[in-house]
Amino acid sequence: MDIDKELETIWEDPLLDLSQKELDLFDFPSDMKKVMESRNKADYVAQRKLCEDFDQYRDLFVQVHEDLRKGWRSLVRISKTVNLQAGHFYFIDGQMLLLESIGETRRSSNFLPDARTRCIYENGTESDILLQTLRKNVVGNGYAVTNTDEETERLFFKQKDITDEDKETGYIYVLQSLSEDPNISKEKDLYKIGFTKNTVEERIANATHEPTYLMAPVKIAAIYKVINLHSQKFEDLVHQILKNVQFQIKVIDDKGLLHEPKEWFVVPLSIVDAIIRKIADGTIINYSYNSELRCLESF
């Protein structure tokens, strides 16, 4: 077969003989070219890069994590209508970032205010992601970090706040188990949270013979005096917020009967303290415990 002759025959086919008018059909009008050029220019995608001055932000991230661990800050889901603010911390896909600054504002294609940002990430990188893109990511798969509350008293009420109509209803206590059972002793942040109308010392005097105390001695981690609080309401609130970290274990009492204690939770003591303070001020109903990030989350 003569390849050159075959190609010559193909190219001489009259169907391939196109006029200039027909060729123009494959060209884009000038106004469409301008639109395409502007889109190409706007098609810039923010890229992460090394944050060269990360040293001045490193301690901030450490402090915010510590505040979350202690319950001084919490995580909040935000809605589509909430605007992000410079100087605030956010989480996206489990990583914390600081919205360090927001550049010159302009209107986006959906008429919302938009701007390039400077975001510092806790892994030492930064980006200039668009504000609306950042907001979309936080709304879709992230959290905002609340500001710290003002420093408050550890006790529920100051003495001057108590009137003759108030009633001391008992004590909230937080206990640690001294059990030698490896299934119990291996748990670092295992605490029992309970309520008693008598003194805590009286309540735990027989701990080694009571399934609710895991049939073992216990150590008092914290005690809070309570005013005007119904014990059942307290227990319901604690179980509600810590239900995902309730300690699952079975113990056998002195009579050989099997029990499943329900008042033990695997949670940092600082979070327990924060929960009790929020029970006192009535805000606990707005929170849950995020066991993965080990902090309180507002909803």
C-alpha cells in the first residue's frame, strides 16, 4: 500500500474543502473571548505556603487548645448567614486556623462581600483563600472557636447572692476510682459525677461494697456546694452532655449480682469543671461534648 497516495486521496476529498465562512464557525466572537479571558484571570486558586513568621503565632494556637481543653472556650457550628471575623480562630477538617486579616472587600458573583484573606494554620502554613470560600468550608465541615469567658468564681454562688428564700440542696462531687482492676485503672480521665444531700465523705464511706463506686475505694477530685438544684435534673443534664463518653463496664457485688454503673465518664477533669459551672448558670443545655477534640461544643 502506498501511504502517501492514500493520504493524498483523503486530503483531496471535497468534503474537506471548507470555505472561510465555514471556518469562521469554529472561531469565538470577540465579546465571548473577553468573557473567557476574564474568567481565566479570576481562576486563581489559593495555595498553602510556608508561614515564615509562624513563631509569633505558635503560642496562640497552643493557648487556644489549652483553653478548649479546660472548657474556657468551646466550638460552635455557624450558619450561612454568619460573617467570619479577623482575629478569630476556626476549625476546618479538624485543623485549627487563625483568620489573621481580611483584605479589600469587593462583591462576589453572588453579590456577597468577598476579599482575599490571610489565614494562618496550626501546621505552620498560610494561605490567601477567599473569605466566602473560607466561610463555606467552615459552615460545611468546621467550627468557630468562641472567645474566653470572663474569669468566674469556682463556687456557684457568692455568699452575698444567697437570700433567705434560697435553699442549700446538697453537693455535686467528682470522684476518681482507686480500683486495681486493669480495665478501670488504665483509664486516665475516668470520673464519677454524682449528687448527694449529705456530706460527700458520708456518701462514699462504703464505696468498696457499692457497685456504683465500682466496688473499690475512691478519691475525691472536686466538691461543689449546690443551691436550689434538683438532683434528678442535675443527673439528667450530665448524662445528656456526656452520653458519648459514658464508661461501659460491668461489676459484681458482694452477693454475686451483676451491675452496670452509669455515672462514670471518660472526660478531662477541666471539662467536668466547665460543665458544672455551665449547669450553675443555666447554659449547659446549649452544649455537647466533642470527644474527638476533647472540648465543649455549642449548638
